Amino acid sequence: MDTRLLRTFVTLARAGSFTAAARALHLAQSTVTVHIRTLEKELGTPLFDRMPSGTVPTRAGQRLLEEAEEVLDAVARLRATASAGQRDADGGTVEGKVAVGAGDSLCSSRLPAVIASLRHAHPRLDVHLHSASTDTAVDGLRTGRLDIALLLEPEVGESDLLARRIADEPLAYVAAPGHALAGRAADWDALARESFFVHEEGCSYSDRLVRTLLSLPGATPRITRFGSIDAARSCVAAGLGLTLLPQVTVERHLHEGRLTVVDGPEARPVPVQLVRHRRRWFAPGAQIVAEELTRAFATA
């Protein structure tokens, strides 16, 4: 059986639509359709119900899903075993591809230097960094598109994932130097009268801030969400309002005088969780990347 068909099947089962699966696999939607029809013909049973809301695995599809994931993991282990002999011949050089997913704030601040260090130390280890929301990263771990995810979340409760807290990221309220609250103490009532430019929904610390602001009696904050931290930071630097961001993402702007800290209510540091799939095989290359990420965040 062509394992590409199984990869397409698993991705479609997790993505819930042919369009989303095609996008995740970087294939034409017609190719995804052909893969699924071919697999259904080989197995002699329908694997999906085509519903108006998307695709839903049939009972046969549900039974096949875990088995298919195990087959794909077995293939990955076989490839790693084959390459291990070459590594021994090359003096223990580690090779392979490792896909890491993380939020925009980490992708734009801490991770580039870590990835660069890994590539220098292990030139045959191909590390790919993907900017992803929490939901997208979790889906990537489940479909096998990601090997590791770094999530800025207080906890990760999904039973099929293994999470380990490796650091805490301090948060900071910031504004432009000319803003009325710049360099001043501000309570929740003062903040609730301001405009905020924050990260998109699904960002744990932004969601918590918005919930708190909107829960205040008579609160009238103006909330604008962005998929890009750079966009939110630029609006704030232009004097349009405030934001709450990991301190590491604004340190350079504070140093250059383009932003300044607002002494707002306590913002608890947000945990950094290193997450992988519980049942998927964790390749040697992925283990090295996880160890380097842990070390880098511990010493940051």
C-alpha cells in the first residue's frame, strides 16, 4: 500500500475537509480526492461521509485512523534505522527533518537563534520553523505535520499530547512614549477606557486580557485583533493605544525609545510548553531539537 494514501487519509480525518487537507499537504484538492478514492477501493469500504459541514470518518475510517498513524510512525522508524547506519559511517552525524510549530511571538524573537545554532551544530539536521496558533499547532502534531510545538499556554489538557513546561515568558503593557499612560501606573478602570491592539483569538494571554477588560462594569475598551504581533506593535508605536505582549518581543523597541512600559495590573508570566504527540515516534533528530530548545529557554 502506498503510504502517501495513508498520509492523505490521516490528514483529511484530522482536518475535516478536502480543502483544508489539500492546503495542509500542499496538494491539489483533486489529488486528495483521488488518494481517498484509491484507498477506499483498495480497502473495499467507504472511509468518509461527505456532509454539508465537511468530511466525517465512517466507523471503518475511525477504526483505521489509529492503525494508519501507527503505520506511518513505523515507516518513519524504518527510515531512521536505515539512516542510522549512514550516521555511524559518517561519525555519528544526525540527519533528518524536524518540523517545529510555535506562536508568532516566539517565532519572531527566541527561536531564530536556536534554529541557527542547531543548523550549525548539526548541518545535516533540517529544522523547519512554522508560525502557528495553538489550535493549528495541536492539529499539526496530530496529523504529523509537526514534530514539536511550543505553546504559550498555562496548560495543555489534550490526552493524546505530552507537554512539558520549559520556561515562563514575562509580559509587559506598553504604549508609545507620548501616550497619556506612558510610564505611569494604571489600574483596570484606566485600562478599560483605552484602545488595545492585541494578538488574534486563541492567544492565551491576549484572550485573558480581553476577558478581564470586558468583564469590568461599564467598561468601554476598543479591542483590535491582529494575526501578526508586528502589526499590533506598530499600531501601538504610532500612538494609537496599548498592547500586552511578551517582554522579549518589545525589548528592542523599549531600548530604542519607540515604546515605553505602562505600569498596569499584574500580568502573570505565560508558561512555555514543549509539546509532542504521545503515540507518535519521537525521532533522534526531534529529541536533539527538544533538548536544545529546553536548554536555550532555560538560559534565556
